[in-house]
Amino acid sequence: MMDLATAPLRSSNAHALKEWASVVQAVREGIQTVLLRKGGMSEEGGVFQPAHDEFFFFPTYEHQSPDALAPRYQRFITPYAVGSPTLIIDTYARVLEKHPLKRVIHLEPFSHLHIWSSEFLAERFRYKPAEPMWLIVFRAYRLEQPVAVPNSPEYAGCRSWVPLEQEIPTGSARPILSEGRLREVRESVQTILSTLPPG
């Protein structure tokens, strides 16, 4: 069976995941290597679903807060002109693993793989506590040719997935993490999962 980490990507894609621009920047720098997601108010059924195995990151700015990031990563919060007519899409991801975390104490062991603060994640977990928070391990890619997309009103709302108005080619996408570093991340995740208390 071909390893997803090295298999060819889709040639183009119109699926995009809305994520804070600060997180996308951390992904581009190889610092953020997992996602932790719960549904927004406008999700279907109010529950996040890891519906797509490949997607572009769609950077958002509206709800970012320095307090939501670990102190050493608050530098990733950058100003943005509200109402800008375009957004830059330059980061792609392929999902390698997805795991539902069912207890808030399951979150802390993964803190070395993302930039959020523990307090913020605990608060997010308490939103619909009966629903799991999804841990998503992905391989990130950087487009050598960033794409400017119109910032359409259709993209607004507290939802995770948005369909882009047109497919974006992935031919210039290059992996951000080396094979060795990606292997370390995946091994770390598996080790933590094997030691989590049942829940």
C-alpha cells in the first residue's frame, strides 16, 4: 500500500479549510504539524467533520486573539485590512491520520505540535463537550506560485469548510517538513495516543 505521505497529490482542488492566519503561518514555518478542530455555529449539525483528505488552508483573521496562542507564538498575530478584496492561498495539506479526542485531558500532551494555548483549547473543548475534538495529522505543502482569490461574501460564516470558486492547481506544491521530521511527528502522535487515559 502506498504511503499517503509520499503519494502524488491531486492535480487541483477546490476544497478549503478555514483556519486562523496565525496558524497557517505556523504551518508554513513547520511549527504547527497537527490540527485540533471542533465545529463552528454554522457547521451542519454544529459538528466538525474531517470531510476532505486534501485541502487548501483558507486564512482567516476575524477571531484571532493573542491570548489564544501560547506566549512564544503570539508573534504570529499580524494586522490585516478588514474588507480586503483578495486573500492569498499558498498552503496545502494532505490528511494522514485523524483521531477523535474525547476528554479535555487528552489535549495537553500534543502541545508541542501546535501553537494554541492550553486555556483556549480547553475552552473550545467545553463547547459541546459530548462531541470529540478531532486531532488531524497532516503533511503540509507550500505553493511556489501563491494564488490570490476574491474574498467573496460566500466564504463568510463560522464554518470550517468552504468550496473555492475555482480549482487551484497543486503542481507547484512542495513539502514543508522533511521525511525525517514528518516521521518524528507521526511517531510522537502514536506514542501519545497509546498512553492516553481511557475516555
